[in-house]
Amino acid sequence: MSADPSPTLEDVARVAGVSRATVSRVINETRNVAPDIQEVVRQAVAATGYVPNRAARSLVTRRSDAVGVVVAGTDLSDSLSAGQFLSAPFFGRLLTGIIGALKPRGIFPALMLAESEADDTAITAYFKQGNADGALLISTHPDERIPALLDAVGRPAVRFARPARPAPVSYVDLAHRAGGRLAADHLASLGRHRPVAISGPLEIPAAQERQAGYEEGWARAGCAFVPAAEGGFTYDSGERAMKELLDRVPDLDAVFAASDLMAQGAIHALHDSGRRVPEDVAVVGFDDSAPARLSRPGITTVRQPLEEMAAEMVRLLLERIDDPSAGHTSVIFDPELIVRESA
């Protein structure tokens, strides 16, 4: 027995009582159709079970109904490798937010890694060929080339984090400096007076801003100098930096680590040295990721709302895809201090 044929545009038109051309215009969103007619057509689509042919629709709309998620610049020498980056809690939360925001529109993300100029060239060609309508760019590299390359081939991009240098790209970011100040203010309010910091890689603007905000907060509390060691946003780098700081400042009593993974590594090093957290040393991290919640003690941290930031990236990108004349936009989220047991 043969299967029932799939419903067609003609079937939808017959149920809706409109022409096939009207059904096509509603489905492809190519011309204005009265709202009441649109609703009748949508009800007919649901009633018949019609599924638009994506390839045919793309020929009409000149859209792929796909976006690229480009992870770029993961080759920083002291930062995350590509594998570490993709498995990091930070990236998982961003990707969850991106997928959740795209799903209602029936749009699917294609994940791409850009770790070399050859990758940049291949990715640019992918977009130029019309395989994706725009890009969500997640980059740790201060000299990222992808936004300009995509702009040159007429594909919009939205970047996670402010670029290190002015670039023709919309972006979503956090007020990182304010987050560093939150950490300093909290530690100072606990009566701590020998603060240190474990920064992220200082070629990255977010790491610079977190460190600057932390130092500013302590300056307002009367502490003119905060010893610091540079980490790479990884557990191992946090542990290594903490050991270095313990050698330099044995009587330290407050630590700000610019990521939760580094805070976890720092706590391990403190325990190995015989210090108790938080009794002897208070520790504050950054991100409010799974390591902060699952660590023992739980890590007090500065939350950046990654899922909400990812959804905003999607909104900005779809806005640019729908209206290519829309200008570049920046959206800055506010951080929040989440107090747990470590400080």
C-alpha cells in the first residue's frame, strides 16, 4: 500500500479558500497580506499538515534559514584550546541560549571554528555561497577579522563581547568593570585588607575591564595596590596563579578570580597550602557557571547572564537579516553578585 501523498500548496489554498499565490506569499513572507488572510492560511496549513519545502522556499526568499555560530580565536597561547573552549561551561550556556532563541523561528545553527587565516577564508566562502544568512561570532581574539570579511560579502554578524578595536559589527557584552567593582566592594565589606587578583588574559578587553574594576573598587576602599597574576580562564591556570600569589603575598586574605574555573583552581591551591576558605581567605569568581554552584564551598561570583545575552545576540542578528539597512547596535548587560559560601 502506498503512503498518502504529502499535502501541497493547492490543498492549503482549497482549505483556506484563497489562491495558491496567496498561500505562497504568506508562507514565504514575500509580500504584505492582510492579517486576517494570513491567519486563515496558517490555520489551513495546520489543518492539512503542510510542510513547506525548505529548498523551494529558499529560492523565493533567497535565505537559507540557517545561521553560523563562529567560534574564533581560540588559539591564544595561555588561554583555552578549541577543545577546552567548546567543553567549557561558558560556551555551553551561550550555545543553549542561542539554540533556544533560534528554535521558535525554525532556524538552525551551524557551528564553525576559526583558528587560522585559512579557516577565515573558508568560512567567508561558506557565507558568500548563501549557506547561512548571518553569523553569531564568539571570539577571544583581539584582532578578529571575521566581522569585516562577512561585511564585505554582505552577511551580517553579531559578536559576543566588544571588539578590542572599532569594527563594523553589532555586539552584546557585559559591564565587566562594574562586575570587578562588585567583587572588590563585597570583599572589602567582609573586612578583608590584603586583596589579590587572578586576571584573565590581559589582551582580552573583558579581562582588562574586570581587573580594572576590581582595582578601582579597592582604591575606593583605601587599598592603593592589588597584586595580580595572569591566568587563562582555566582551572589549571587559576591554580598556578594562586600558588604564585601565595609565594608573593603569604598573608593575602581576599582573592578575585576573573572566572569561576580559575576560582576553583585557586581554592584547590589554597587548600593545599593549608588555608581555609573562607575563614582564612575569601574567594570571589566570575560568570556564575556550574563550577561555582557545584564547588565545595560554593563560590561567591559575579553573574553574567549568558543565556539572556545569547538570546539578545540572536534578536539583533535576525533584525539585521530582516532589515539589512538596520545600523550596528550594542547592548550592555549589568552584572549581579551571587553570594555563596566562599566569601
